[in-house]
Amino acid sequence: MSGQPVEPSESSSVAAFRALFAQEVFGVGRLYTSGRLFSVNERLARMLGSPAEELVCLARADIVHPNDRVATRQSLASLLEQG
């Protein structure tokens, strides 16, 4: 072994993401770059008190506390700039 870090394969990254999304420990939602939700896991749905099917048509601002909206919008913009 060379001691060099090994890049995970795309398939292992996808598998790791699917496992994280399927967990019941964390509430996870995925957004389009517009900020609209397109999928949420069951834990997030329970945390927000709505069925997942109702949440996927909402915008990020619809589920973020009003006091946190500016910071959340700035964080999302920063992530999008970084690519």
C-alpha cells in the first residue's frame, strides 16, 4: 500500500448516498438548484409533520424558519457557486 487516499468509485458514492437518504436518523431533502424540493426521506417528512408527497412540491423557503431564510439562501448560493 502506498498510503495514498483512494477515491471512492461513483457506484460506491451513490450507494453511500442512498444509504444515508434511507436512514431514519437524519431528515434529508434534495433540492433543485431553484430551491424546490424533489425528494425527501420519511424522517424529514415526520419532522415536518407532513407526508413526503406533500413536501416535494414545496420550496426551500416553505420549510425553513423565517429567521433562517437569509442564511439558508446564502449557503445555497455559495454551494452553487462552488459547483
